[in-house]
Amino acid sequence: MNTSLSLGIMHSITTWLLEPVVWGLLLFVVLAVYESGLAIGERFGGIRRLSRRGQGALLEAGKRRIERADFITRLAPMLGLMGTLIPLGPGLAALGEGELSILTTAMTVAFDTTVIGLLVGMVGFVLGRLRRRWYDAALAAEAGSDG
């Protein structure tokens, strides 16, 4: 009796989490698009303008932007995995009852969230790597002009 109550509570919590996970993934898609636009601006003049303000401004802006890209890289795939696992439980239960349409919907949600989470994670990874390279080069050039 006690075990079934705790399992029911866990099932209720995970079922409730699916919608916030999907919304979180969509938020990360928007954030990745926004960060991509910022990166294009950085590449074509933004970093140069920051370096004119001095090494401190360049270092601080670079650190913040790289941290945001790292945040996207780490969290989006985690949300994608959560979005994969959450619908699989009810989907497999539906399979046991012969409800193939419920299983199909669950599998579609599972695969969609996986792909979106991985895609956004890849965008964040690429942005982080590019930004590290750009800001390191700008800081090296700044240090070379000071010395």
C-alpha cells in the first residue's frame, strides 16, 4: 500500500513535468537563435568595439557570453532527455493495454524533445567554442598592443 502511494506520487510529478520541460526546450530554442544573432554581431564588429573600451570590458563581456553558451550546451540536452523519458512510461503502459495511438503520440513527443534538445545543445557548443576563440584572440591582441 505504501509503495503504491509513493509510486503514484512519483508518476504524478513526472506527468506534471512534461509541459514545463517542453516549454523550457522551446525557450532554449529561442535563446539559441538570439545568441546566434549576438555571435554574428560579435564576429563582425562587436568584439572590436568592446576592445576599444579596454581589456576589462572585453574580458567581462566575453566571460558572460561564453557562460551563456555553456549554459545552453548543458541544460538543453538534459531537458531533451527528460522530454524523452517522461512520455515513455505512459506510452509503454498504453502499449500493454493495446492503445497504439497513445504509444505513437508518446514516442513522437519523446523523439521530438530528444532532437530539439540535442540540436540546441550543439548550437550552444559551437557558439561557446567560437566565442572562446574570438575573445582569446581579442585579448591577446589587446595584451600585445599594451606591451
